[in-house]
Amino acid sequence: MKVAIVMVNDRTPGLVLDCLRSLADERAAGLDLMVRIGDAESGDGSVEAISRFIDAQGYDWARCVAIGRNGGFAYGNNFVLKHHVLVDPGVTHVHFLNPDTYVHPGAVRELARFLAAHPDAGAAGSRLENPDGSRRSCAFRFPAPWREFFRGASFSLLDRLVPASRAVITPGTRQERVDWVSGASFMMPRAVLEQVGPMDDGFFLYFEETDLMARIRDAGYEVWHVPQSRVVHLAGQATGYRAGGRPSRLSAHWLRSRARYLKRRHGRGGLVGGTVLYLPGDLGLSARLPAAVAAPVASKNLV
């Protein structure tokens, strides 16, 4: 197996360097690994800084290239794939990895081993953690119009009453088949990627991996959460879409991508229906319920 890691940098060169240091240990352990980093027109000298670091460390397996424009997360990944990864016929697996991550020892190897042992798996995602080791959301159910009411409400009692309504899955320590996994760290066999195609670059940010994994499932493959692959995700550092320590759930990018996904998967009626159901939950339900019943919500997940 030869694994190609794809990253897209947008003005976070320091994070890329930390990620590369952690990946160097993976390669040192015997994994055939290459890393290709695309820079999304950062304009801050990122390409030069990352390239100098690569040269200084002797990381001949890594390279940083200019994408040419900031066309979004999917566009950047697709550019790197087309021009710098799939041109190598030896690459057997592609690992999409956010620059605001660093990997625990064995994280990349565990995904590659899992996919090699499970030919029905089209994608495998890592357990995402905070720096203190606590778990982050990383496995999910597909968005659907009927789930939008529960997503908007973010109400813990409803989640307990209707578990299937929850977008976020809380996986345990066992490998688990899920609808989709976070785009911060997931791997695909090259053959599956070439069959289903890359991410849709019509999504500038958010939902691009959700759409990709829906297509993986449509093609008859499975998507798995592999907790043995542990990756620290400094969420929001790469995109900057955080306010007051929380994700900005209703950012313009999120809204446009949500609309694109719902319309594609459920038609115009699904988009309208999902929006109609979302608003009552988001704007009124938890406010009308007693504080003793409605548990506080730390943040609304961008899923």
C-alpha cells in the first residue's frame, strides 16, 4: 500500500508544520507515505515557509504547491488530487487530512489496514479528539428533511426520545459502520475514489464530505468509523469560522452548502420542507420549555 495524504492550507502554515512532524513518525514506522499540501492563495508566504521547513527537515516525501485560487475546501482537495496525487500510479489509498490536526502514532496505518481488510469499505474515518484527549464529534447520520426540526431544536430530551433524530453519532471504542464521517481525517481506496469521483467543488465549505459519502453509499460501499485511528483536531483553526469559541452554525457558507445538499438528495421539496421544519425548532422550542427539562447545548455542530 502507498498512502497519499492531501491537505489544503489557508493561512495556517504553523499548523501544517505541526501536522507534518506527526506524520514523519508514521513514515518512520515503515508506512509508504507521501504528503501533498495545496495552498489556497493564502498570500502570507505559506508556500515558501512550508517548503523551507520541508527542505530543512529532509522530508522528501512531502511537497507544498500553490493551488492558484481559493475555490473552497473541495476545490483545493480536487486540485491536489488531480495534479499531484493521482498522477502517481503507485498510490493505492488517499487520506484527506485537515491542516489543523496532528496524528497519534499509528493513526494513518490503522485506516489503511482497515480498508485493506474490508473490501466493502469505501471510506474510513478517524476518532477525532481535543488536545486533552476528550472526544470530538466525528461520525454522523445523513441530513434529512425530517431531522431538520430536531437539528434546529438541539434539545436533549427529544434526542433521548427519538435517538434516530440525532445527526451526531456517539461511537464507542469499537469499529462501527456509520452514514458519514468527518472530513477532518478520512481515507479512501483509490479505486473507490476513481469510481465515485472526487468531492463536488460546488460546495465551498461544509457538506462536501457528506455528499461524497452519500455517493459512496449509493455505489454500494460502506463508511466506517475506526477509533483506533486517533487524530487531534483543533476545530475551526483552519477555516476561522468560529465566534466566541463556538462554530458559526448559520454562516453563509453553511447555509448555501446545506441548501445544495438537501436539494440534491431530497429535491426542492425536501429543501423547503427541511427549512420549514428547522426554523420552529431553532427559534422557539427550547425557549418555551422549562430550564429543568431543556439541557444546555454547548454548541451546534456544523453537520
